[in-house]
Amino acid sequence: MRLTRLALTDFRNYRHSVWKPETNISILTGQNGSGKTNLLEAISLLAPGRGLRSAPLQALCRTDARQWGVAATLTHGIDQTLLGTGADLSEKSRRSFRLDGVAVRSQAEIAQVFSCVWLTPQMDRLFLEGASGRRRFLDRLVMALSSDHARQMAAHERSVSSRNRVLADRPDENLWLASLEDSIARHAVAASAARLSLVESMNAQPFASADFPQSVLHLDCEISQQLANGPALKVEDWLRAKLRDSRGEDRVRGSTSFGAHKADFLLSDRQTGRSAELSSSGQQKAMLIGVVLCHAALIEQSRGDAPAILLDEPLLHLDEPRRDALLASLANIETPILLTGTDTAPFSALNGKAGFFNVQDGHIRPA
């Protein structure tokens, strides 16, 4: 897959910009606030989901505009695909997709055509903050390979929220609670099985560069532990019993004690066994980049095409050997790869292999 044309209309700080990269790897440099991350976000929105910032639709629109759009031309050999997304805020509509000029009803159709993985500086703190951010990171990896995972998680969240309300307002409604707990159990087990499958596949996936740190993923989840030792139906029964027995405590807490929302995702260095929590900023960054690249390789193995790779300030916190190993690894991947930085010098190893562009005030020009 190649990205041969990208057009932005009233998106963030871009009034109207058309960019035609000629190489798989593109280096975007410029001052802070020039629009480098906005460009990565635009590409991320061409895939299903809420993009790399998870921003509301209103925030994506340029000031004083009421609609925005992103359109791309993708080529696969001699085949060409036109992909677009956008929203009209005056109609209070959801974000829409168009594939080869035709409106698309389900984002699952888009997932078959285009996917992407990314890493942003905000994710550098993933292992210093709460488990919810790590779960979102993991679930995004799962969704790229399992289009049903988003539906399972959404249904699970609705059922958990409903159970909390019923426990607070009508705790004696045992049949109602049993129905909600049955829903939680079914969706939690399905979601946990998908997470467990991804973690096992990632840990078994060989990494392209022997010089770049390799990580081991760990899923801290009671449901997954049960799935490793028994069939899914038996685990559903176990979870229903746990939910039933915890009603009194959960009513006092105002929350649900068991479910897919209680899982955590951890990383450790494969060579040393050191956990991400006990590692330096540079080591954590290297681990996360390793996960993103391993995930891209897994998608390519599964679908035949690697996803687009978006790395915002990827060299930040990395020492020189790891920077060199990362850039050498990227040079061997045949997919659109976009990297950002404030200047071109740190990316000199990609001279002759990448296109260098300067971003300024919503305009993209050759560097």
C-alpha cells in the first residue's frame, strides 16, 4: 500500500492543503504548533475509530468553519482506492466515510481497506498513569485485527453502567440485575478472549530488528486467567456468579467489581525482564515503539498489507543506538510511514530513502 495523495479541507489549522508524497517514508519537520501532529491525526481518522487524539468532531474543524474533510488516494500495485472522511457540524451528524465515492455505512468496510498504528508523546506516560489508558491502548491494538471488539466493548460498558444504576436505585430487581450480569459476562469473556489472543500472538511474533529492544506483553486480568484454564462458557458462568455475589459491595462502592474494565496491560523487556514501570523514559519509549512495530508486522501477516505507521516525535528520549536501530527497521517496511520532529538532522540516516517536508502554518512543502 502507498499513500499517493492527501487532501485536507478546514481540518484543524489546514484551510485547504493537498500533499503528494512520492516515497513510503515521509519526515515532517517544523516548529511546535505548525501542524505536524494535525497531519498525522488526519491520516489516523481515515481508519475506523476516533483517531490518535480521540478528539470530538467540533475540535477537528478549523476555526469559523462548519465542516471538515480528509481525503486520500491509496494505491496497491495498479489498483487505486479513494478514501475520505469528514463531518458537517451544522447538521450535528456523525463522522461519515466514503469509499471510491460511495457512502459507507459500517466502519468495518473501511477496516478491510485501510488501517494504521501510531505512537504519540502523550503515550510516553502510559506506564506512569492509571490502567484505563493502558486498556485503551491495548483495545486499539485488538480492534485493528478484530472488527467485532469495538462492539463487544461498547455493549459491555453499557451493561456495566446500567447495572450500577439499577444497584443504586432498585437493588431488589434481581431478574433485571441477572439479565444485565448475563450481558456483562458474555461481552466481557468475548473481549477478554480477543485481548488474550492478541497478547499471545504479539509475544510469538518475531521482530524485524535484532538491535531494537523487544518487549513481552502481559495481561493482568482474572477473566483471561480463567480462559487460559477452561472453556468460555464455563468462564461466563464463573463471572455471573462473581457479579451476583458482589451486588451488596458494588452497591456501596457505586461500581462493578468484575468485568473487562478491570483488566490491565503491562510490558517488560524480553532480554532483561525489567518491567516498563521500573524503566527509564527512553526504555519505555523503546518498548512502546517495539510494540507498535510488532503490531504492524502482525497485521501484515494477517491481512497481507502492513498498516500505515504514524510516529509523532519518535526519537524523543531515545539514545543514538536505538535511534539508528529504529530508522534502519523502518527502512525495510513497505507501507506509508510518517515521522515528525523539529529538525531534519536526527533523521539523516534516511537520506535518499525518505521524503523530507517542512510543515508551517498549515502548509506542507519539500524541505
